[in-house]
Amino acid sequence: MKKALIIGGGAAGCTAAHQLMKMGGWDVLLVEAGAFLGAGVRTFYYGGHPYTFGPRHFLTQNREVYDYMDGICPLRRCADHQFITYVERDNAFYNYPIHVDDIAKMPDAALIQGEMAAAKGVENAQNLEEYWIGSVGQTLYDKFIKEYNKKMWLVDDVSTIDTFSWSPKGVTIKSGPRAAWDTALSAYPYAEDGYNRFFDVTTEGVNVRLKTKIERYDIPKRTVWIGGEKMTFDVIINTISPDELFEKCHGELPFLGRDFHKIVFPTEHVFPEHVYFLYYANDEKFTRLVEYKKLTHHKSPTSLVGMEIPSLNGKHYPLPYKAVQKLATEYYKMMPDNVYSIGRAGSYRYGLDIDDCIEQAFIMAKQIKEGGNDYPVPMEMWR
């Protein structure tokens, strides 16, 4: 019987555990520092309303990943979902991502159209600001992107953000159907408690230890100390920040967090019929609001809205800077064969969602079966 250690019990860690158990012949230990599995995807209740820490609708273009989740947590399709952004200078709500049909409605439409026609493109863009101005011009950048990204990343100058391939979900401006947003499979579990069943099913037969922290690591020898006990494994699968495995010897990988506020309104509905998320592109402290009833279909005369405010509270978002991504790579170079690092934190890549974490676990399992180790989950897949 081979022994595997999984560090972290979110979507990536639980899927990895499930893949190993399905192979057979594995004794799997999963350690989770928190009191529950599921991390930010876990469903809780407030005022009787089910919610997760931030919106967790299931959006993917990978049919295999969709069918996997659907087979465990039956999914309800969300084909009608809309995201809109409030632009204070126009006192108007527009589609998110930016849509060409909205430009004609804007008071400065002629100026915007001229800037778009003269836009230089993104071939020589060196930072997020140049990328957006080169794509859509100065005015749309100022309306939709500048202030939003300043508060999103807690920076005073967007030009300091020197990566941008993660933005904005494909292309900068939409024409017709919203590209990946409308062609992807978008869904949410039917179950009132959302994805909670997923974390139960995927860890059946697994030795799960909650409220457990690893005291010491010797990753080159695939050895850790837990509760004073030295334990060595055939495979280690990490889903937490990779610097933690090496005592931050090259320096600490920075993350941003979120302050999350729950607000119950005395009305059955708050948002327009098909609107799930409201983004705010101005100098408000918060980035978006989510009406959970749109996802959960919870029945109640009141409605729960979640507000997200960027902060240093928690490790939710790896930073989109080349220097820190290079630092993460230094830690990956230290990982020997049969040590894998997956998931948003484990890959140190902003933009990975539930489906990406599952797909990474699939790739990892395939490589274990085939005996390959060409960096367990290739980093270039997630840039």
C-alpha cells in the first residue's frame, strides 16, 4: 500500500484524494488547518440563507470536469446569468465584461469610438494599464478598469501590475455573445447546501485530519512532522502556498484577502431578474455584490447579499506580478519527483476557479498513473 499526503482540503485537495482512492492501492492522509473541508466553497447559513465565501458558481469549458462535478453534486444550469458594472461618472450600469453594444448608450460614445479606432493594440504592452488602454482606449480604461484594479490589488498605480494575460476572461471587449461567459457551462448545485456533498464524497475512505498543522517539512525526503510524529510518504500533494513547505527560504509569497460582509434585505429580491453579480468600478471600498438567492434558488421573503472588500485578511488571491511568480517558481524547482503543487494557492496563480483545480487534480492523477514527472502540473498551463 502506497502512502500519500495531501496538504489542504479545498477543491484541489479533495479531488486529488478522490483520484488516488479511485486508483486503489493508496493510503491517503489529508490534513486541513481549518475546522472543515471545502475552504471558500463550503456552504454556511446566515438568517436561514445558504451562502459561500464569495460567489462560487461553476463555470467551465471542460465537459469532463463538468460531468465529474455533476455526477457528485447534480448541477442546475445558469444559462441566463448576467454581470453588470456600476460606472458612477455616467450614473449607469453596463454589462460586464465591457460590451460593444453599451458604448452607444454612453454620453461620451463618440470619444470612446475614436479612441478605440486609434488604440495601439497590446503587442508591446508592459503592464495592465498599457494592455487596457491599448485595447479599448483611455476613456473606457478610466471608467471600468483603473479604479477597480487599484482597489482590487490595493495599489495606487495600476501600471505597477506587470502581468495581464489573466485579464479579462478572454478579450477586452465583447461583441455579440459574451465569449467564454456564454459558451461555457455555467451552473450551481441543486442542493441547498451547495457543494458540501462533494467534499464528503471525495474524501470517503481518506484519513482526514481537521484543525491540523504540519510542524516541520523535509520535502526533498517527502517527510513531515505532525503532532510530533515523523511521517514519510510516497507522494505529497500540496495545495497551500509553496513557500510554506520550505520555511520561506527564498522569501514569502504575498497574497491578498477579503473582508466579507453579509447583508439581509427586507425584500424577496434585490437585483434585477437575471443579474447575479454587481461590480463597482469606482472608488468605493468594495469590488462587488452578490445576491446569493440567484445562485441557490433559496425561497425566502428576504434576500442575502454578500459584499467583498479587498484586504490583507486571508490568503485568497496570489498577486499578479512577475517578480513574485518568479519567486514561486524557485520553490517549485526545489520540489523532487512525486511532490505536486496544485490549486490556486499551490500553483500561485490568480484566476484559478473550482473547475481549474479539478482539472489540475486530473492531470496529476494521470501523471502518477503513467509514472511521469515533467513538473507535476505544468506551470505554463495556468499563466
